[in-house]
Amino acid sequence: MRVACVPIVGAVLLIALAALPQPCFAGKVKTQLAPGTDMARYKTYQWLPTRALTGAGVVENDPVITPLIKDAVNRELNQRGLTEVATGGDLQIAAIVTTHADAQVEAVFMPGPDFYYGTPVATMGRYNRKGSLILNLIDTKTKKSTWSGIAVEDLNDTKGAGQKKIGKAAENLFKKYPAKK
């Protein structure tokens, strides 16, 4: 009798877990919609200064990264029927790009028995470049966030490959946007 109860309890637990709200993410993308928000009602938006967090600190309206962010996000919002305005938009767009390098130790070489224990001779490692595109859409009347998202990519601050991924990161974020194209 006890053995028969375990599958039933497991099945009930799985059904209960399936009924819980699941986080809205796919791979390296996470988004969140404010409860009760209808994104289809917003028609215009305006930009707040973009920020890039680099190894040298925070850079506002970076001359290289800001146009890439704005082009990518403008394209996605325009496809969803929103129009950019200089002032008085229904939404304010706050965008941040983080770029950083994480050190990863690959191997530590230890000497033979004639040296002091715990004294490494050499360490081998590498740096993994990572970054994120973070968007926050704010209702200008209520000053509250309506929709936000984060896409983790290799958005390093070097020219070339990392910066080219900003467009793809924005595209992946807006796949989770609640108003359709």
C-alpha cells in the first residue's frame, strides 16, 4: 500500500507545480510584465539617457553603444506600432548595457614534494566576456515600470562582435513583449 501512494503523491505534486505561474524566459532572456498592464494601449515612447556599465565605470549616452541600442529597440517598438517622440511619450525607455570580463581559473600547477605545500608554481586561466542588455519601459503618467527585460549576451565593449549582438539581444527580448507585431 505504501508503494502505491508514492506515484500518486508524485503525480499530484507535478500537477500542482504545473499550475503555478512559470517565469517568462527562454534561454538567456527574462522579462516581466506589471500585473494588469495592457501594453497595446501605449502608442508613443521617448528615450531616457542610455547607460553602459563598463570596466571603466558608467558611461551615459556612449557615442558607439547608444546608437546601436536605440536602432535595435526602435525597430522592435516600431514593428509593434509604437512611435518615438522627443517629449510627452506614453512610455519612457530606460536602457542599460553591462559589459564585463569574468576571470575563470582553468588549472593550478603545484610543485613536487620538495616545495612547501600549497604554493602554486603557475595558474592558467582565461577571461569570459559577458554582458547584458537591460530594458525598462516606464509609464510616464504613473512613473511605474510596465514591462522590463534582460538579455544576457556577450556584449563586450570592444568594437566588433560584442556590439553587433545588441540587435539580436533586443530581438530576443521583444519575442517576449506582450503586444504582437
